Amino acid sequence: MNDIQEILDEALDKLSNEDFVASSELFRKVLKLDSDNFEAYKNLGLCEVNLDNTTEAINAFKKAHELDNSDATVLYYLACCKARTGNKEEAVEIFNKVLELRPDYLEVYKSLAMIYVEFAQIDSAIEIIKKLDNSVQTELN
């Protein structure tokens, strides 16, 4: 096993134990050795979210998305961070991209509906809830 993988494994272990400070330091160490490490950026973003460093999380998720634009989870967390910082319109756009990648990502429907309710766009909120219902029905069949 190489040094990068060992550090990454240790970081993931600390992340699973909710030691966000130590794990973020280790993910940064991985990135010094491999600046294109998708897993390190993705998980660094998760650490930063849990440390309430939303701007840092956004930067990590953006870089992870540049490295792998097919990962719906990275986009989901990026959208959540955008919503948290008040960029709700951008969050809606990103949540919709998540649904293009993964129509069965149920949390996205909830997040979108909540934003639409905040915007007093009740028809849009209802439409999203209907799509959620359709998605759940499809999965059950």
C-alpha cells in the first residue's frame, strides 16, 4: 500500500469517528501529495461542512466536481452549501443537475421543495413533491 492510500485510509477512519479536524488535516496532507485526489477533496468538503466552514466546503466540492462531474453526492453537498450561504437560486440549479444524474436521490426533492416554499413558489413545491412520489412509486415497483 502506498503512502497516499495509508493517509487516506487514516483520514477516512477519523472521519467515520467524527474527528473532523484531524481528518481534514489528513485530507489536506493527501492533497499535497496528490492534488487531483477526488476522494480527498470530496471528504475534505464533508469535514468542512461539519466544521461550519461553508466557504471551504464549497471550494472542496467544486474541485471534486471538476475531477469527477458524474458524482451526484458532491453536487448535492455543493447545493446544500450554496443554500446555506443564501445562494438559493444557484442551489436550485445544482439540485436539478443532481436529479439529472440520479433521479432517485430523495433528499434532493425535499431540499428543492423547501426552497420553493421559501420562495412562495407553491406550485413548484407541489410539482417536486409529485416527482418525488413518482420516483418512490417507480422504486417500489
